[in-house]
Amino acid sequence: MKQAISGFHTDDEGHWEAQLACGHNQHVRHDPPWMIRE
């Protein structure tokens, strides 16, 4: 199921995770974008 991303943060090992609107976290493969893309 697709969920909206509400933010980004790093885990305890320094890997990037996306914070999802549902409250869960998902590791991302690349560094997150620092600007909103449209």
C-alpha cells in the first residue's frame, strides 16, 4: 500500500528512513531530496 511521506530522519546506524503518514518508517535506498519536487 502506498503511503504519503511526512518526513525523513536517520536510524541508529545513520541510514535514511522515510517517516510515513501512517506512523511507520521505511528505509530509503538513496539520500532523500532536500527540496519538494513537482
